[in-house]
Amino acid sequence: MADGIDVLLELWREQRDADRQTENQRATLTIIIVVVAAGLGFIARTGLRPSMLVVTLPMMVLGFYGAFACLKFHERCAFHVGQARGLRKKIAEQFPDLNIEATLKASSARQRERFPRLRGIRSYAALSVWIIVS
């Protein structure tokens, strides 16, 4: 029995590590925000005129790339979290006396009560919109 649980725990750990790696990659996208902000600063300083297409077109491309990449990283994150959730449920079935699922549900309920409005805002969508608008 312990061998099966060890396998499940290792699989769960791999999924969580993969999720963490995806989140780290998404965090590196902030370089796009810095580049776009620098472009906006340059345009604000020099004024918007046809010659600024050299700056504005790459900014648009970076914005669309950033939005797409952010959404793709969210998809990968959701995949790994879903896999880990399934493995966690399998572990909870093996050890029902630990009440893992009930504890996690209670924790989620407390989080919803503390942050009712923020819970509905999806960071991947907000970041994607911000990148495109910028």
C-alpha cells in the first residue's frame, strides 16, 4: 500500500512542480510590459506621428504575443492543477480519515468569504487585456 501512495505522491509533486514552472514562465512575460511601457514613454516624449510606426507596430506585436502567451500559460497551469487535483482526490480516497477534501473545501469557503469580489477576477484575463490595451 505504501508503494502505491508513494507513486501517487510523486506524481502529484511532479504536477505541482510543472505548474510552478509554468507560473514562473508567465512571470517572465513582465519583460514585455517593461518594453511596452518604455515605448509608451518614448512616444509620449516625442509625440505621436507617422514616423513612430517603427515603435508602435512592434509594441502591438508584443502586446498580442504577451496576451496569447499569458492565455497559453494559463491553459497549461489549469492542466497541471487539474491533474494534481485528480491525484489528490485519489490520495484522499486512500486515507479517508484525514478529511483532506473537507479541509480544502472549508479553506476555499473562508477564502471566498474574505475576498468575494477579488475571487471573480482572473489574473490571466486582466493581464492579457492590459497588455493589448497598452
